[in-house]
Amino acid sequence: MTNIIDSIRAEYLRYKALAEAAIAQLRDDDLAVQAPNGGNSIATISWHISGNLQSRFTDFLTSDGEKPWRDREEEFEVRRVTREELLSKWARGWDVLAGALATLTDEQLQLTVTIRGQPLRVHEALHRSLAHTSYHVGQIVYAAKAMRGKDWKYLSIAPGGSKAYNEAPKFEHANSQTAALSDRPARK
């Protein structure tokens, strides 16, 4: 049986893989394209997710999740970066998250942490962060799909594929979907 922390870790990794599979379908120039109606580019959203994860999970149990060194406003600036720069920044946030989750136990879920001076139980902070991350990953996937149009490769069940999938579901657990998404080659 999976413990709660492992379950949360698996869901984070599912969303990480979804974003990376969407990004892999794009050309480097696409990363800086603003979303419709002046929305954030994929580079900007990725920068924000990374900054948020670094701030929230550095010294997770012992310091406020909104670090004084974080410049949230800078995360939302329009930016042009290479794929390598984007993926490097992206990885830094996810690495901090992975390190924090590696040290947590289910017994610590009732401890209190603070974010912007507000007390939250560890499980509340984790769920809040997971929801925030998945929200922004959804934006990345949506923007990438809009850019790719008819050439989009679906990351879950493609339209018209529900019946076949339901006969042999294979992605109901985060780890299996994450593994399948991680096997996709990147677009050059």
C-alpha cells in the first residue's frame, strides 16, 4: 500500500511529465509565444512554477514558504530563453520539491508550516501546492495544444478513444502515466 506522501509525490510527477511532454512537442521559438489575449508564455509559466516550488519547499518545515529572496514579479516578466535554459530553471524547482518530499513522512502531515505568515498543516500546504502546480501545468498543455493544432499528440485519452481505453485502462495510476509520457521524444 502506498503511503500518502508517495501518492502526492506520484501526482506531482504526473503533472511534471504532462508539462514536459507538452513542451517537447514545441519548437524553441514557441516557448516564448504569449498565450491568447496576452496570456503568459510557456517560458513564463515554467519560470513561475519553478520559482514557486523553490520558495515553498526550501527548508519546507522550518521557514516560511514565501522566501525573502524570491522575486515573484520577475517570474512573470516576458522572457525569451533557450529550451536548455527553460529546462534547467524548471529542473531546479522540481529538484527542491523532490528533496523536500524525500524527507517527509506521513506522520509529519499534521505539523504546521507557514506560507506568507499563515499557518497551514503540512497536508494542506502540499495539496495547495499540488493544485497550484496542476493549474499552471494545465495552462502549459492548453497553450502547447493551441500552438500545435492538428499536429498535437494527445497526452491522455484522445478524442474518440474512450471506449477502447475503458476496455484496457492503463493510466489510472500516476506512475504508469508518468512513465508513458516520459518515453516520448522531444521535437527539435
